[in-house]
Amino acid sequence: MIACIGRQGDAENYIDGYIDAAKALAEAVIERKLLGARDTLVLPILYNARHAVELVLKFATERLANAGAVPRIGMHSHNVMTYWRHVETVGDEKLREALAQYVCDHPQV
């Protein structure tokens, strides 16, 4: 496959790309013992992981809205909580409780 700039597939390709980039950078720091680079690579690692979460939530929100399970969001932003609040009510009670607890334990997400 040849890499190119521009539309490269669907939303799932972008989600996979951002999470794979975060994992690859983290693995490189650990496996290659790049202790000096860990301070400069931590933010790119976290940014890529956070952006993957944002894209997953946008993807889920869009699919759920298309199915009529949640209201459509009129604006687009990078606020993860905006999208989280739209999808957190969907699913069974145990899943909602586990996800709510995770959000409480990790308010920076």
C-alpha cells in the first residue's frame, strides 16, 4: 500500500492509525530503552491516544445517532466529554456503571 495525503479510508482507519502510533511510540521507548526521549515523547504518545479516544467517541456518536439511539450533535468540537455524554446512556446497566466509574477515576480523560 502506498501512503498518500488526503482521504485514506473511513473513520476506522484514522482511529486505528492514531492508536497504533501511540502504541508504537510507547513500545519504542520501552523496548529501545529510550529513557532520554521519554520526556519528549510522552506528550505525542498521549496526544495520539487521546485523539484516538476522541475519534472513537465521534464514530460511536454518529453511528448511534444514525440508528436513532441518541440525539444528533449539531456542533463539532474536540471536547471528549461532549461526545461521551451522548453515548454514556446507551448499553446495559453494568457497562454504564463501569464506564461511569472509570470516568470518575480518570477525570483528565
